[in-house]
Amino acid sequence: MLLRKSSGGPIFKNSLKDGTYDGKAKVGPVKVLARVTIQNQRITNISLLEHRNWKGRAAENIIPHRIIDEQSTKVDAVSGATASSAAIMNAVDDAIQMAR
């Protein structure tokens, strides 16, 4: 199965508008719908509204925290949950695009 890697990267603070944005992504069999909250031009919260996963439940709590801590949509994937990790990163990146 060919997986699409996360295409995101660091979040540049001055490029974001505060608000709540929804983003979606699909990587292989994994689908994610994420709600991202931006406050003071920083990602402050990520809620996964939907995560149809194959085996990647482990990524649900870890990846959103890494994204918030690093203020980047390209963080280290969770071992054994690579597709879910990439889908979460891509869904957050999709939401961030709407905040620009």
C-alpha cells in the first residue's frame, strides 16, 4: 500500500487568522476529520471529529499534542500508526490552509 506522506511543515505565526477550522484527509484506508482552533495566531487545540483507522488508534492522542507543541504539521509519526499519523497531520494542514 502506498501511503501519502505528510506535506505540512512549521506554522508561521503571522500567517494565521484566529478561529476554528475543519480539515480532512485520507491516507490509504485511513480517513480523518480534524477541528483546529487557532488563538493568538497559534494552534491551541485539535479535536479529531472522525478517525476511521486501520490500526492507528495510538496516533489519536500523540500526534495532535506533537503538532501543538511543535507548532508544525510535520512531526514524528507514531510507530505502528504511520498512516493514521500522516492522515492526522494532513487533516490539520488542510484546516490550517483555511486559516491563512
